[in-house]
Amino acid sequence: MVSVTNVLYYYVNILYNSNISHKTGIYGNLCLNIFLRKVKLYLGKWESKKLRTLFDKNLLTDVHLKQMTYKDLNAVLQYDLELFRKISCHIYEMDLAKLKKQSKIRVVFFVNTDSVWSCDRLYRLFELDERFEPFIVVPGFNNGTSITIRETYESTVQFFKEKGYKIIGVWDNGAEKSGWDEIGVPDIIFHLTPYLNMLPSTFNIFHVPLSCLNVYIPYSLATVSELWWYNAPGIHLAWLQVCESSLTREMYGKSSITGPDNIVVLGHPKIDSLISPGVSLDIRSYWKIPKEVEPNKIMKIIYAPHHSISNSINYSTFHQNYKYILNYAKTHSESTSWIVRPHPLLKKACVDAGIFQTEADYDAFMEEWDMLPNARYIPFGTYTDFFLTSDIMITDCGSFILEYQYLKKPLIMLTRADRKMNELGNANLECLYQVSGDNIMAIQTMFDLLLLQRNDCLKEKREQFYNSFLNISQNGGGTASENIYNYVTSQVS
């Protein structure tokens, strides 16, 4: 019964707060609205009774927090928002009081794919602090085919091992650790994704004990306007959510049913290495450039296609232009060098949409890129170094268009008529070179203008956008990693 109600909580909540409910009139239809609300109230009341009773009678103890999970707290949220705020604050205060007495605090970074990893500097700060014991937990990434899921898991585990992190790999098929009890319950978990359905069931936030504090660091800088983006349970149940700007906090505050109370503007750690790399980079180690040619004579291009060919985000234009862009790279090998960095889910999306019949067909296409004398295909790992050494980006990805603005370099955005963005994303569009993803002639004209002629007329607008919206992301005088570390340590000291 418990597992059934968990599923109902999750999907009723998504439906109740989705754009679909607005478009179909569920929000405006009194009968349907009342029905959904009653379903949520009934389920929440039934599942939250124990936690509510303990709180009402002031009987909640640290022992209860170890025995109960965030499933119980989520049930309170479904039942009564104001009561959820009171109980969650009380639980967080109990957890913080406990941590202040501990000599050692176990910190987990929960990462299901290396492409979202942004916390190297933050991890190292905790590592240098004798009071903290940080490590990384890698679960299976349950989104894709059996092949792509396993590939992502194995490449992610290998990535962190090579970097020298303390790591625990888990796999929800009985072959490896199957839950928090098996690997040891941490004191603080940093989550880099809010999507419960993409995680092994025994490791999503509903199975985390209430004795553990959760911190949510978004894996991307948000340009999405859909309500579901701001209403995942992984966000609502976090003790702390980190965001990069006051505008981002305002957007979450307006769109999230729980509001901005747990959101603190500290900057985003993935931007730290873009603003202050700390090391000099060898351009030729990333880009295919002939030895006899100076790197500044070659236009170094990142091509980063998104995966949303046929889902509600509607960002991807890959299916409209992927053959043309490959051909353009082939025919301009003397003047351009390319790094192809697709979204990790693009392979699955292409097979689902019938663009490629199998994963092997997709791999063969990407290998065709990699075999070019002027291109590399880099599907995994962090991307900061080739961001820094590039000249321009071509993408239809919502987060990259913001991240790349920290470098103040030109970006060509391949657009779709049915895509929507939030306030920050729309403001960003003013300083991007936009061209419709299905207009091959217009794409060629844009490529020739920027990739061959290097005619960049939006430089001043990019500077204005950065100063207006992004320069405020580093608060407190430090980097985002320092700000987050200082905030957490101040709360447990």
C-alpha cells in the first residue's frame, strides 16, 4: 500500500502542477480541481498521520528521524502546505542541532552522470576540512535503453575514480548496494538532479531518512518555463536549494508550490571554473588543429545538440539539421575545428524518434564526426576546458546558452517555434545569434557570417546581459563553491 501511495503522490502532484493541467482546464475546471485536491488531501492525510501526531504532541525525537523518511514529510506536503512548512523547519532545526554536536559529518554528493558534475571545488573544500568526510555516490541513471544506462553508469564511475574521489558505485539490480542502509546513511546529501524516476527506487529522496539534510544544486542554469521544472519533490524536500541569481530565486518562488523559503542565492559552482580556471590550458590537447597552423587562425566550435526532440521541453532541432551540420564541418576542414558534445539523453531520444534505428547507428554517426581531421566527439566528462578554449558555440540546449554567457563569447542558437523560456532565458535571447533549426539556408548564412567571416556584432549586448543578470551570481565576495561551503559550515558550527 505504501509503494502505491508513493506513486500516486508523485504523479498526482505532477498532474496538479503541470502545464497540461492549465491547457486542458483542470485548474479552471472546478469539479476536476476539487477532485484532484481531494485525492491529494486523502493520500496525504493517511500517510502523514504518524509524523503529524508526533509533531502535534511534541514527541518527535532523533530516533524517529532515523526511522522515518522524506516520504513521510512529502505526505504532509500533500495534506497541508502550512503544516509542511512548520514540520520541515522543525526537522531541519533538529538535524542541525545534532550536527553541531558531531565531531565528524558525512557528506555525500549524489551524481548519476558525470555530465552534471559541477562540484569539484566544493568537494575539495569539504575534503580539506577535518570535520567533514565527503564522498560520491553514483547510482544507475534510469533513463535510456539498457545499453545507454549501463554505459552512463560505468563511464561515470570511471570518471570519478580517475579523478581520485572517494566513490561508492551502486546499481539497483541486486548486484551491488541497494539502499542507504547498505552504504551508510550520510548526514548531508548534495543532489544534482531532482528527478525521482531517473534514480534507482531505493536511492530517491523518499527513501532518505529524516535525520539527513538534503541540499539541491541544479544541474543546469534554468531557462525552462514549464511548471514541473520548479515542482519536483527533490526540490520541495530540500533543506537548502542553491541558485545563481536573485532573478532565478524569484522565478522559483513564483512557480514552486512551496515558494522560495529554502532557496539561497549563493552562485552556481559550475561557473567557478569558467570565471577563474586556475590553470593554463593547452588548446591542441582538446582541438584537432594542424601543427603548422596557429590555433587562433582556426575557428574552434562547440556543437552541443539537446535531446528534447519529442518531449514537452521542445528545445532540440537535431532531427532537422544533423546531416547538414556534419557536412558543413567536412567542407570547411581548413578553417574550423569542432567538438561535438550532445546531451547524454540524445542517443535514446534519436532511437525513440526513429532518427536512428539502433544505438549502434547513432554511435556510427558520432564516430563519423570523430573520424574527421577537424572534429572530436566527446560524449562524457566535464566540459569546462573546451568551453574555455573555444571561440563559439552552436546549440539548442537551454542551460548551455546561459553558461556560455559567462565567457562572453558568441553563440548561435538553433531555435524551434514551439519552445518556451522563462524570464532569464528570454532576456538571454537578445544577445544570441538565433536561426531557425529547420531553415538550412538561413543556418548556412549564419555559419558563414560567424564561423568564416567572424562578424560578431552582439559583443556589446552580451556584456550588458552579463552585467545585468549574471555578474550578481557570485555573492559574499567568494566563488560559488566557497559561498556554499561557508553557508553549510556556518549552519552546523
